[in-house]
Amino acid sequence: MYRPLHTSDPGPVPADGSPRPELANALAGARRRAQRDGDGQADTAHLLHALLEHDPASREAVDACEQGGEQLVKLLGLLVQRNIGYGLKWHGSVEDSGAVPMARSDGWSPAAAEALEAARKRADGRGDRPAGPDLLAGLVADPECRAVQVMERAGVDRELLRRRLDAEPVPPAEGRTSHVGEQAGPIDVSALRRELGAPQERPGPER
């Protein structure tokens, strides 16, 4: 049975099964981005974008899979320019994983909801709260989701990232406590736009 992750804790996320602060920030950020984009549901690409903005562990996992290129920069550039590039064909459509009903009232696309459930189960398996890498693993587990489509356009090796996430344990929560609403690290999206320009369109399946 699907149990949604909480996203509205006013302060530090308590140890009650709700997500760690960085992931809670990412979930809230994905919802805000979907609203700004005029999308009825937050999809897996919104989740990926927010994870890279708010969760250093997720950024590091993607960055560690680079093979002589600048895949992380390209990936962020594509995500930043969703409304003027590759993502235009997704506007107004539903990202359906095919595994769950399309009609949802919680604000997540079916594929995003499946990734969130996978993150919860992954964290439950180690007796912990869901963290950013748990959701990233949930995203890369679906080769047809929008997040993976963007990663492939940026040259990120999905299989290599999946193996790394499986092999690397999620670090314990420690050090300075983050608060919901606090961004984990700065990302200069204006610089990305200047450096990359509009991404080139490549044909791909619509989800």
C-alpha cells in the first residue's frame, strides 16, 4: 500500500519515518517547480532536478559516474531549461509508469509516486528515514521515466549510477542539522544557461 512521504515539517525532520531534511526540501522543491512550470503533477524530472539542487549526496553520486565528460553540468543545464527545450513535449501530459493507475490526487505523477515508494522501501530495509540517494535509486530503477531520459541525454550512465547506489551505503545523518526550506548548496543556474545555451532536441519517447 502506498504511503506518501511527508513534505511539510516546519523544522528539523523528526525520526518518525519521514524523509531526511535534504529529501524533504527536494520534495517540496519538486512540487514548487511543477507549479511554476504549469504542470498538473510533479514528475520524475522535477524530482531529479530538485534532488540535484538540495541534496549533496545525490549530486556526488551522479558526479562520481562521470567518465571524462561534464555530465552533471549538462544534466543541470537540460533540467534548468525544461520550459524552452526538451521538456516542452511533456507539458500537459501524464508521466505514467504503467505499473499504477494514471489518476492521482496527491500531486505526483504515477512514475514519481512509484519512485517515492521505492525510496521508502529502500530506507525501511535498513531501518532508516528516506534520504536523497534512496529516491535517486528509485528514479534510476525505471529506465523509461523522464528523469532517466534526461540523464541519458546528458550522457549519464544509468546502469553505472544504479550499481554505485547499490554498492555505496547511505551515510548516517550527522553533523549540522538542515531545516526544511534550506537549500543544501548553491547552484548558479544563470551561469549554466550562459554556458550551455538551449539544448539540442533529440527524438525520444513521450511519457
